[in-house]
Amino acid sequence: MASYLQIENISKSYGPKVLFENIGFNINEGDKIALIAPNGTGKTSLLRILAGKDKSDSGGKIMFLRHIRIAFLEQEYDFDPGKGIFEQVMDGSRKWTKDLDHEAYFEYELRVRTLLTNFKLTDFDKKMGLLSGGEVKRVALTEMLASEADFFIMDEPTNHLDIDAIEFLEGYLSRARCTLLMVTHDRYFLDRVCNTVIEMDHGAVYQYKGDYENYLEKREERIANFNANTDKVRNILRRELEWMRSTPCARSGKAKYRKDAFYELKERAEQTLRYNTVKMDELSDGSRLGTKIIDCKNVTFSYGDRVMLKDFSYKFQRFEKIGIVGANGVGKTTFINLLLGNKMGDDGVLTGSIERGESLKIGYYSQSGMSFDEDQTVLETVNDTHLLSMFMFPHDMLNNKISKLSGGEKRRLYLLTILMQNPNLLIMDEPTNDLDVVTLNVLEEYLLGFKGSLIIVSHDRHFLDRIVDHLLIFMGDGRTKDYYGPYSEYREYVKAQLAQTKPASKEKASIQKSDAKPAQKEKKKLSYKEQREFEQLEKDIESLTAEKEQLEVSLSGGETDYGKISELTARYSEVKDLLDEKELRWLELSEQA
């Protein structure tokens, strides 16, 4: 097995802050590695050094295998807002395509079109400036994956992606014969793609073969061993301290080597790794919560002809933990803004009613709401050293200016400012973006003990499975559904439903319409017309699935006629949309059946 990358003695500091010093590790061909560390410890800096975008302070060695092709996905994708999607990808791919012959170039274009279609970016001419953050990320991923490079370096590849896009990327990378080094906070994604975890901790690097659970287990063993050795060092230190205080030669300088050793022991004895001291229940008391939270009755909201929410009725309950899921652009953030009572623009039309309880105290964590005085210090922003310590802001960081914090550290501080408000309803829009795995574990423990109601928009499947017990699924065109249970169970339910050619059993059909009350309602039977529609849908789904598979074969079969490629790609997009529409309608009717 060839060594793709060898790293020796590289370092990075910003002013007095040392991110890492003289670290090294090796990556072999076929390794798929997740890099894990708290925000602000240098993950992005390390990736940028390896990708040639930055330099090590100490020189050191970075040795790649000769002739391998390296592609780097940064968190922020540099694009021209005036270019169309396809044009942007092809322009960004020039270093890969400049030496291709005519036939190979067409194959490359086909690969780009197929990837864009799989990422549901079928309007190839749509201007980049009109795309959402999640759509921009999918364009960046298309540019990277189309290169079919030997070695992918990826910084938070799942940030801002919806779950369908994450699962496509997950499947692609798990099957691909590539070598991979990535930073990710998505633990399911990590488990299904990676075979190794590299942890950066206190400026050192530790490597663990296996999945995320194995990493957690081995990490705990390492920490326990380190702290046990620290106790031994302290015992030795006590004896040396007695020698330092009592021996004249220590003061005369005749045993300098022993004095030097004493100070080294003293420094080592002060190092105790503490990761499990956070007691989040101290933050989670919450204000007193009344019986009325938020009542929605027949709420419809639209922008012009675009319906974002249609005839939605639901009474949010005390202590309920709801997850909101759905593809990018289907109205999840719009729904949150309606719950909050935010102004929705002059062209937005709202009907129905949204009533909020009088004792409601909302803490809102938004994707775009983070705003700080960059000249303030951490302590000036959150004047509570105990809480700052809980959220991994040690004493030596408290006087750091906000401007000196990493993006993830700012997110962590922003999160703390929300939780400090002592809300009784927490509304969180994509809270896991830009947070490291360590912070996510702390946040999860807090939310599990939170004594209030919780509404979370998230694409993080592990996070949803741990925290919420009820899903509100946004289907598009203003339609929503309820599902009582964890997210993974819902995905398995949908797959099982679609795989069956007979109606689901009454026990399995737990999915409810969005206007259902928590109590079960008697379901009406299918009418004669609906029964005929249901039977036809099964035939249509079977036919469309077969056509979709055939199109996928054709698109990957080496077709070089440009006009034919465009025709096949357009039809593939139509078939996917039709299949989605008919599968959703089949699910609706199957509930009644």
C-alpha cells in the first residue's frame, strides 16, 4: 500500500496562540480519514497547509506521492455570481480539463451534468448569485468530485447540505476508490465514509483506526492513562520539591540538571485533561413555562404564486422536542420566522392565526443572527467565567478579542449568549453548522436536559436521533407531515413503504398529516376513485423507476453526442421529479389504506 502523504514537524501559530507544534502523521492510499478537534485548534489551518494554500511556521516536511492529483474543498467556495452553474463548474475545472482531448472533454462534461443532476441542480444556466448556501455547496462538491482526483481534502463537506444531498455524497465517497482527509462534525457521515479518525488535542495528533464509537472508547482510555501518569508525576514532584527546599546544593547551582528536571516535572504535573466536567443542567433550568406555547390554526403563507406553507394547524406542546426536516428551499426557515412573528416582506401573504403563550420566552439561534462587537473580549461579551469554562473557553482565552476567534469559536460563543437568556422555548436553525464534535456533544447533553420546549431545524441525522422525538417534515409546495419517532426510523419507514407493493400495515403507518392532533384520529378509507389512483400510482412508480435506472446507465455509458447528453439529462431530471411527486402521493394514500 503506497504512502500518499507523509507529514513531519509542521507548526502553526497566530501571534501568541500556538495551534499545533511539530506534528506529523502518515496517510496511505485508500485511507479515508476524519480529522476531529475543537474549534480554534487549527483543523482548517492544517488542511490549508496540506493543500498548499498556507505554510508551516517551522518548515517541516510535507511529502506527497509523485503524480497524484489533489483536490481541495474549502468551507467558502470562490465563485462568480454572474456565471451559470454549469459554466462555473467547467471554468473551475480548467486545471483538470486543459489537456483533455475532444472525447475525454465530453466525458468530463457528462460527469459534471450527472453530478449536478444527482445534487438536484438541474437548471444548469441558473446564475450562481441566485443560489442558496446549500446550492452553492453542491456546486463546489460537483467541481471537486468531477475531477476524480486521487486525494480529496475536504473542510466540512456536509455544512449547509440537506439530508438527501448528504446521503448522496455519503454513498459516493463510501464507494469511491479515493484517498480522503476531511474535517466533519456529521457523525453518521463519518461512520459511513471513514475508516480512521485523527484527533488534534493540545497541539498533538492521535490516530485511531475504526469508526466514531471506537474513537470515543480509545480516546477515553488515552485520557485516563494520561491523567493516571500525571498523578505519578505529582508524587515524584512532591519529593523533588522537598529536595529543592532543603538541599543547599540546589541553591548553589551545583545540580542544575536536577533543577531543570524539576521545572519540567512541575509543568507536566499541571497538565490534567478534563473533558467531562461540563454540567449542563446548571444552564437548563428555563423560565417557567405556561400551558400555552404556540397555536397555529389554518396557517397559509405564500410569496406571490409560491406557497411556502398551506393550511397548517398544530398546537405545540409543553416540553415537546420537535425536529424540522426537508430539502433546501422548501420553507423551513420561513416557517421559523412565522413562529417568531418576524416581518416577512411586503409581498408575503399570511392567512390563518398564530397565537403565542403569554409566559413564552423564546431563545432563537439563527444561521445569520450572529453579531458581535469584534473589539470586545470574550469575557466582556459573556461576563460569566463559570459558564464560559463549561463551553470550553479556558481562562487564558477570556481576554481574547472576538476578532481573534475562529469561526467555530464565535459560533460557540453565540450559542452561549442564547442559552444564557434562560428561555423556555428554544428555536434553533441549523445549530450544528460550524460546531466541532466536542461542542456538539456538550450541546446535546444540554438539550437532553432542557426544561422547556424545543424546535430544531437540522440536517444532522445523529443530532436529530439523539434529541428529538417528533418530526415535522416539509415536503415542498407548502405541504407538511408529522412523524412521531426518531429520524432514522422515519427514513427506514419511508424506504419500507416505497419497497412494498401492498398497503403498509396499520402498525407501521404511524406517519400523520401535519394538522393531526397528538391524539390518534380515525382514518377514512379510500374512495373508489382513490383506490384506482393508488393502483395506478404503483404502476407509474415501477415504470418511472425502471426508466430512471435506464437513464442512469445511458448517462454513464460513454455517450459523446452533446445534444443527446442534454436530452438525456433533461429527461432524467423530469423523471426524478415525477417519481418524487408520485411517491409522496402514494404515501398519502397508503396512510388511509
